[in-house]
Amino acid sequence: FINWKEIAYTWGRVASFFAGYGDYDHRGMNDWMETCAPKAVGGNWDNVRYQEGSNGRSNCGEEFLSLYNTHQQHFKRGKHTNRADDYIGAHLPVLVATSLVVGEGAANWDNAKVQYMSGSNVEFEPGFDSFRIGYFGKGSHLEKVYDHVVATYPHRLRTERFYPIAGATWAQVLYTSPAEPGLSPGVRVNIVGRMGGSIAVNVAYGLGALRVIAIVARNDDQFFPRTAAKHVGATDKQLDALYSYDNSDSEILKELANATGVWCTDWLSIPPQAGGAVFDDAYNCPLLSNDTFFANVTNFNSTAEIRSCSGVAGVSIVM
């Protein structure tokens, strides 16, 4: 298994650099940004890394790496604040979604884990009644979002399963959320969590967003969240209500319909080893929206239909 707690703090060190925590070269970063950032507009890292840097002696990539390495060499755990120890929502309104098993289902998890660790064969069946869609965030933000969600979708599954988790740090979110067979077990911190796979447009509006862009993958059949929900006991009717692209009243289509726009990526067709292609696609994929605010965005498309995105076949979504 991967030590996700250690990874959380490793990622936190990287985030600390971008946040300016610790012994940080503010002047060097400002010089780098003034020289190199304008050259990155409309392109990815490969487009800017070989451009001339601010000091005239190295390129933008080498200069950035020098700034980063110097910061990391002087960054000490316990001496400098790690960004991973910041609380969710402390600096910016943000929520992080996860999937939870609570109540009796969580108790079943505890018992099943004991059996598993003893070498016994275990069948973990928590029941879909124990399943929740959890949101890590600041208490006041969660209250605001919950009031909005209840007011707009009072009788939907996503509203009934809304589960607020206040007072968590980024480290706690990172090491409790990733639970995958063979990768990391579920973590019991008053919750059992795993990565969520849902689109939360309405939640973003509840947090105060004026416009919401849903980032989705073309031809995504929601296999991951559907399979996970089925494993915890969701019926076919419940799966259809949550994830179906053939049901015009499904919750995923309602979420997409409420979005200001849909950023339609092609990520599912890109092999994992072709990492750079993901960034190229992110810059060049179509933005589907009828909001003229985005008219100057590259590949803006005002068709207001997403027939070819997210597995939607023959469904027209008016945004």
C-alpha cells in the first residue's frame, strides 16, 4: 500500500512553494513571472520552458527549477508551515467532494477490516442507505451550500445524501480520500472515504459562484462512480436516477444543464504515459456555452448542446 499521509505532506511541500511559505525568494519569483508568464499564454509548459528567462543566462524552465529546488532545500517540517496543514476554506471558498460510508455501514467496515487483517475471506456489504456524498469545507461555507441545495433540489438523492465534514485540513482530505483496491485501504477518521466521481455544479453555485464550468470527459459513461455505488448496494433505479445519460431527469444531466458551460475534454482517449497530451487537450478542447462572457476563449462553442460529450447520445441540454 502507498503511504498517503506522507504523500499528502510531500504534495503540501510543493503547494507551500506556490503559496510562498517558508524561505521564499519573492523577488526571484516576481522576476520569473514578469518574464516567463506572458510567454505561456495559450500554451503548455513545453511552450515556455525553453524561452529565455529573466536573468538572461538560463531558460524559463531552468530558472523555475532553481527557484523550486532552493525553496525545497531550506523547507523544514516543524519549522515552516506546510500548506497541507491549512484548513479547507481558510483562504478561499472551496469544497472537496468524497464518498462516504457512515453509521451501520461504517461499523460493518470496522468488523470486515478486522476479519481481513486476520486472513479471513470477507464480503463487505454496507448497504446503500449508509452511502453519503461528503463535502470537506469550512463550517459556514457548508451551511450556506446545504441551504442552497435543499432549496433548489429538496427531494433528490444527492440532496438526501449530502454529508458536511467541517474542520479538516488538506492533509486529512488527501490521506483519507484515496481508497482503491491494491492501492490504499479506506481510512477510518470518523468516516470511511474514497475518491468521489460526481459533478457538483449546484454545490458550486451554493458556495457563491456566479458562473460554473463543468469539466467533463468526452464519452465518459460514469463507470467508476456507478460501479462504486453498485458495490455499496445501489439499485438499478437509484443508479439510473444518479448517473443515466438516457434519463433526462437524472441528477448528472440536471447538474450539467445548470452549468454555465461544459469544458469537454478528451482525456479518456489519452494513454497514461502520454502525460503532455492531457495538457494539450485541456488547452484546446471545446468550451460549450451560450454565455458570451466566454466568447474570446479559444474553441468557444455556443451550440449549447453536448451530444458528443460525457457519453450523452441524442440528449440536448439547454444551458
